[in-house]
Amino acid sequence: MSNEHERLVDKEREDDPKVKLERKEGEPTAAFKGASWGALLIGVAAYLIGLFNAAMELNEKGYYFAVLVFGLYSAVSLQKAVRDKEEGIPVTNIYFGISWIALIISILLIGIGLYNAGSIVLSEKGFYGMAFVLSIFAAVTVQKNIRDTQRARERD
């Protein structure tokens, strides 16, 4: 009889929307995951909306778009390489070095591009810089959350 009762209680828990799924040890909280994704979407969307509405030539817009994509990719690649090394997963020194160089170059490109952009007012330059930094940071955080979640679930 107790087994039947336990099955009924378990069934009720599955059907009850108030029951929380337990978070695995080492897994980021849902709030942190949501904040990371939100920051990434807000940063990239703000940057792209600003770029779409900017009064610049199409080739300038292409430059700033390419720098954003390059920066996002290089940041995620570097985060993965650092994490792999930390966990004992083999990473070649050349790949690790290229990841660092790519991120540094993307930051230099956005900085130099904004510094030399005569058609952009200073407040717009600050807007693009902040949206770029927010996007880069959020991309690293999202990648970390994905990896931590996967790692925590593999343990069980």
C-alpha cells in the first residue's frame, strides 16, 4: 500500500506546477542564466538597433557589425580555451594564443574605429562602446552557464 501511496504522491508532484526542479550542484541558478541571456540580447540588440539607425555609410555599418561578430566569437572562443585548460582538456598553445590575440584585436578595432569616427558624436561613441562591452561580457557568461549546466547534469 505504501508503494501505491508513494506513486500517487509522486504523480501529484509531477502535475503540480509549484514544485521546483532541484538544481544540480554546480549548476547556475535560473535567475543568473536569465540575466546572462537578457544581457546578451539587450547588448546585441541595442548595438544593432543603433547601427541600423545610424547616419553612416553602409561600409561603416558593415565594419562595426563585423567587429561585433568578431568580438563575440573571439570572447567565447577564449572562454572555452581557458576553461578547457583549467579542466585538463588539451588546448594547443597556438589556439590559446590566437584566441587572446583575436579578442585583443576586436577590442582595438572597436576602440580605433570609434576614436576615428568623425561623423559620430561622443555620446554615440560611448553607446557603441558600452553595448559592445556588455555583449562581450554576456557572451562569455552565457557560454560559462551552458558549460556549467552541462557539467552538472553529466555528474548525475
